Amino acid sequence: MNIGEAAKASGISRKMIRYYEEIALLQPGRTANGYRVYGPQDIHTLRFIGAARRLGFSVADVKALLALWQDRSRSSADVKRLTDGHITALRARVAELNAMIGTLETLAGACDGDARPHCPIINRIASTADPSSA
Amino acid sequence: MNIGEAAKASGISRKMIRYYEEIALLQPGRTANGYRVYGPQDIHTLRFIGAARRLGFSVADVKALLALWQDRSRSSADVKRLTDGHITALRARVAELNAMIGTLETLAGACDGDARPHCPIINRIASTADPSSA
DNA sequence: CTTGACCTTCCCATTGTGGTAAGGTTCAGG
DNA sequence: CCTGAACCTTACCACAATGGGAAGGTCAAG
């Protein structure tokens, strides 16, 4: 299987497959002419990477997960620790975004959205920014 | 006021102040020796930028907001449209993250987190990735 | 006049992804 | 046998937003 077929089989672009190889997430073989060759295990690895990425793990985390996956003597505690840290980060991010959404909804709700210039949204940003109000 | 003072007054790093100038969000003056000079209006602009960034607006959006802020004949509809689009994007992002969190919580809840290798988290990622299950 | 704290520009790194160009290979059809 | 399409390779550039650092100029206080 060459890289194009691997891309189709794994759902990961050629570009990203080469990138993952570059950062040592997988080591496909090479044919005599220099073409990369992918076996079933490589496809499985690529799909593992895709699944972990869809769960929001960073590529660095995916690298760690891959190592744990391939380590028969791993401790599930290590996987759980990594996952819990990720969940915590995701929750923090969601909290940030929700705070923004809350503020923005309030402001947008107070904005007439008509042809006149008066706008609570702009006013609020500007007054938060007003040095004389600091 | 030179850039160091402007950074303190606005809460924006020297680095970012120069970057915002580079992308034309503000045009500070220069002294004879080439030092940037910031007046009260520049500080206000920088704080406006900071306030908008804290609400999650992209720098491109901030540029648009700045233009609207400075446009006395703006329509509040334009501001609202921009804001509503941003809110929609934020909500979509939150939904994505919450979906990840939900899955991860389930998996982490089923993981013993002990010294043994058995781990539902890894298993789930690997089975999602299993080409024979596709 | 030196020293330290500024300032300037320019380049590099990050994260994850896409694009593009220049060149080699392989295969099918005429 | 030749040509063109459809692959493959490497090596760059780009994005968004931020930080780091080097090399050099400037200024104010002592």
C-alpha cells in the first residue's frame, strides 16, 4: 500500500501521514524506488491517531498514547492520568468559552442591530478599554 | 509614551503591540530617533483590542470592530452581525469540546487506573481505529 | 563616560494543517 | 516505443497569535 491508498484507508491526508512519520509516530517501510509502504499495522496506527485526535488529544499526547498502546506492560493509571489531564484542560477551555458566550449574548441582546450607530457591544468593548475608567 | 509604558498602560506586551502595528491596527508616531510614541488614543485603541481579544474575537474580527468603532456612521447591525457570527462559532466549538468531554468521561470512568494494563480508554481508541471494524 | 535599561529590526519556534513547485516513477493506451 | 495521467518524492511557503532572542542604537543617571 502506498501513501495514497493509506490516506484513503485511514482517513488521514497524505500530508499529515508524512508529518506523523516526521515526528516519529510511525515508521513505514520503503520500496526500492523510495515510495513509502504501509501495512495493516500502519493503517491501524494511523486510524488510532485519527481517533485520538478527534477526542481532542494533542499530537504530543497521541504520541504518549501510542507508546502506551504498544506497551503490553503499561499501567492503566498512566492512560487515565493523561486522559484526566486532558479532560481538565477541555473543561477549562469550555468554561472560558462559555464566559465569553455569556457576555456576548448579553451585549448582542441589548443591541438593536439596525442602521443607527448606537451599539452596546462596541460601547462595552470601548469602555472596558477606556484608560480613564481604569 | 514609549512602547514599554504603553505596554504597562494597556496590558499588552511590547511584542504584540508591534505586531498589531504591523497588521495596521494602529499607527503610533515616531520620535526623531525612531522610537514609537503612543498617545492616549493609542492606549485606548490597545485596550480596545485587548478587550475584544478577551471576548474571543480573532484579530481579523478585532480589525473590523476597530473600524466600526471609529466609524461614526456605522450601523449597529454590522456590529451585531459580526458578534452573532462569533457567538455561533463559539457555541459550535463548545459543542465539539463537550462531545469530547462526554466520551472521555465515560471512558475514564470505566478505567480502573491501576497498575494493570487493561484500559478501556486505549481499547476504545484502538477499536475505533481497527481497520477490521470499518 | 560608563552602565543599565530602554529602544530598534530581524529571525526563529510554536501547533497542525494545507498548498505548491520541481522532479522521479509507473502504468495504460496508442 | 512514446506519451500522458496519476502517482510518488523532497523542499519550501503559508496561516494565527504569541514568545524568545540576537545585534545594535539611544538615553538618563551617576
